[in-house]
Amino acid sequence: MKKEEGVSECTGFEALYLAALDSDVSLITGVPGYPITSLMELFLRKPGEKEPVEVSKDKPRFSRSPASEIPRDYSARWLTNEKVALEIALGASVSGRRALVLVKHVGMNLLSDPLITSITHTIGAGLVIIAGDDPGAKGSQNEQDSRWYGRIAEVAVFDPANPNMAYRALRRAYELSEETRTPVILRVTAGLEKSKGKLERLPEAPTLHPEFDRTIWKKRMVEKHQLFHSITYPLLEKEAEGTYLNEVRGRVAENTDLSKVKEKATENTGHASGREHEKIGIISSGFTSSTVEEILKKQIKPHAEDSCPEISHLSLTLVNPLPLEKIKAFLKNNDKVLVVEESEPFIEEQIRIAGKVYGKKTGHLPYGQVKSEDLEFALEHIGEEILKPAISAVLKAGDRTLICNDCPYLPLYHLLSRLDVRVAGDMGCSVLSAPEPLAAIDVSFALGSAVSVACGFGKKGIAIIGDFALAHSGILGLLNAATTGCDLLVLVLQNEVAAMTGGQTVPDLSKVVEAITPDVSFFDIDTDEERVQDKTGEVIDRTGKMTYETEKTTDRTGNDKEARNGIEYHIPSTRLSELIQAKLALPGLSVIFIKGKCRKY
């Protein structure tokens, strides 16, 4: 693309927002979750709100119009399920409208079904999925690397390092999506969200985009598959090898042409001219590329001729397919190569067979988040055998996140911890009640899974699930429980918001649940609880709470446990306790909607 003059300063997510505007995106769907929520909020700003990026008036824009003057004729909406979010976007794509899907990394698990099918089915207008990964698991139930979905689905994956690269990656992603008629994945992390840098905007995309080509139906499924591997995937491989988004910096930065890099690599003897030390190379992708550049800048100081090994840097933005020819040339030009990436050894595992490759698999770098001190350690010990795998400095963080002290459901969690029954939780606020001192739930696998997990218990148990998780996918488990006769008590925490992800509104499914099963009860914590007595016989109200320094209790397994200092013990409601006990004594499926207003929103 032709570049015009003009520069603006912005964050990584602001760059993606502008790239979507300049790419003529018509539809944005998303499911809230860290770190993707803040990106979606840029698209959901109310008309008249200040634009996230302001540009000096004395500098021309790259786009023909300022962002504040670009017609905001797109539709952006929060949804409760990632599979649905992608399917709506697919509908937009086949009708000639560019679409964007925003999910966090675990959401990729849900949308992988239509994603993988869409590859050989083909699409129409450009469709990009931005997956927000969470190295360090600051707001997630696991550390998962969305780049692997590129290999599973065989689609292009971009992993930008900074705002300018993020902008260019998304712009190119829409073009590549239409050229190959496949969706494209763009992986981001919280590091990119917080990063700031200069952005050079490009001219806006044309407003005419392709629709779905029905001639694909003339081919059988096996023919579609062969067509993909003979034509489509080779286009992606060619893009990976030739794109300027994958660049060599440092010692061989001037060799931007691949053939010249190969030629230099072939002639290389393994030593720098006149220097008797080894050449070290670094291959990186995503935000870690910025970390690498910061470390390398520190080394640009006057040195003795043989005091420090030369380091070159291959920064990859398009990571699937990997540019194997470019990497092969880079490996030949270096004696030892360190692969720096978050969260998993995605690149490292594909090239380590070449030998002289170091990273997570060799113990030089930790799995998950990589910090500057981790990189410095790896460079200092490159080539050495690491007996003990590296542990990231991020593990030195403070205590885990606990449930809010004013959570309306604290009395319920205290009650559950005292019941002699197995409890399946969900990936909402209730998962924070699993560790001590509450120990209210036993297991929590995935968002919306509580009902189905509890159906597998050997005897009647409890599924505790938030109203957002119920709308996300839990309703399917409840439907199965009702139709197959599961013996189960389901507690739906109805706070009417997605409290863990920013307070997004949640649909009320109570009428739907009543249509599925007849035994449905309702309890409002804010209005229905009665006055109860504490252990001393003194009457206290619903909001009463006692703080114990070392309160000893017995959990459902019969073991003594000691509450953490300063944790407030909330008196459970007698009526709620009696209602739960009564439903547990009944055979079959029972549901209790427990309404409580989230104090945070």
C-alpha cells in the first residue's frame, strides 16, 4: 500500500480500532473477557464521545478523513457466546460486509467449530478474529496460546508487536482474508494493549467487497479440501515469506530481500568478520518482539572488539504459516538462536529439530509471560544446559484475587462450604470461592459447564452458575439435564451483569428455564432474606457479618480448616438454607434463581 505522510501517537488497541475503521468494517461482534473487553469498548462508545486518538492539526492524516469525521455506520454488539459471535460474522461476510470478531483466548475453543468448517466452505468479505491472550493468567482460568488455532484451522495468524504493526497487520488481514476467502486470526495480549507508539495510517479501504461465491458447491468435499491445499494455503505460505511484516533487524537488517539473506547465510562461516565469537540470533513474535528490541537497545554501547556477541533479531508478525525459508536462512546465519514468545513454544517446537535452538523447551525461558529479566537470563546462559526450567518473574506477584467483601452471594458461599454435597462451579465470580478460606465449590472447568459437570456426579449434587454463564452455554446443559432426568440442584446467580468482565448486561432466561423444567424457585437476597440469629443468639439482619481472626470450621470432607485473617463471615439466610436443603432432598432436577445486585456495578 502507498504510504502518505503523517504520524499519530496511540496504544495498541487504539491502533486496531483505527485499522478497523479504515478497513470499512461493517459488523463487530464480541464476547466480554480480559483483555479484549477494552478493545470492544472503543467500538461501543456513544455518539459524540471523544475519539480515542487525537492527531495534531499541523500534521496531515494518513486517512482521507479524521477518525471523528469517518461515518460510524458499523454495528457493534456484545454477545454471550463465541460460536454465535463468529456465525453472525460469517453471515455478514457472505453478504459482502467486512466483519470483526473479538474474543478472549478461551473463546477460541467455542468458535473453533464454525471456524474450521469455514476454511474449505469459503467466505465472502474479509473476516478477522482478534483473540485476546492472557500470558500470566491475570484474568483467566488458564494460559492458552491462540496461535495454535492457526495450525488447527490452517488459517493465517498475525501476532503484532506494537501499535504500528497492529494497525498494518489488521489492514493486511482483511485483504488477505478476501484473497484467500478464509477468516484470519490476529492475536493480541495485554502487553500490546498497554503499549504506546507512533502510528502511520494508510488510505481507507474501498467500500466494495466480495460476496460468497456459490460455485464452490459444484465441488465435492474432498475436492474442496484438495483445492484449499493446492491453491489457498500456498498463497498463505507465499505471504509469510514475502511480507514486510516479518523482518530481520540488527546485524543483517539491511538484507531485507530473502534471496540476499540466503546468499549471505550460505557464505557465512559461523564467525563475524574478524571476530572470534559466536553469532547469536533471536526469533520473536508478538509483544515480546518489543521486549527484545528494548534489551538490544541497551547493548548498543561502545564495546571492545570481542567483548559481546553480535545479536540479530528476526521479528515475526505473520506467524502462521511460519516463513520457514526465511527462518532457515536465519538459522544458517547464526550459531545459536533464542526463540522468545508468549505463552507456549509455538515457533520453537516447529524449528527446534534444526538444533542450536533455545527457549522454553530448553529451560532458558519460562512458559507464559516473558519479562525483560527472563530474556536477559536466557541470553546470558544461551548454549548452556539448564537443569532446572526457568520460572517467570511474574510468579512473584501478590495474593490471588478474592471475592468482593460486599458480594451479596457471600452468605451462600459460606453455606455451600458447610454442605456435605459435591458442588460444581462455573467460570464467573463463583470460581473465586473455590480456594480457601471459602472452599465453597469443588470443581470449575469452563464457562457454562457447571450443570453438565454436576450431571456426572455419582449422587445428587449442586451446580452453581451465573446468569451470564447460563446464557453463554449453560442452558444447553440444563436442557440436557431436563430431558435425560438428571438428579441435580442448579443455583443460578442472577445479578443481571457479567461482573468479571466489565458489567455487561445479561439476558433474563428465567422464563426459558421455567419452560424447560417445572421445579423452578426464585429467591431475592436483597428483599427476601429474614433476620437470623448468630451463634450467641443475638439477632442480626441480612447484612450482618462477623470477622474471625482464626475461625476454625469443618469442610464437607470432614477436615478442619482455618479461615484467613480478616475474612468476613456472612451469616447465611435461614430461608435460603432451608430452601436449598429441601430441594436437595427431592429427586430429579430443581432450579433456584438467586437474585442479588452486584455492588460493583
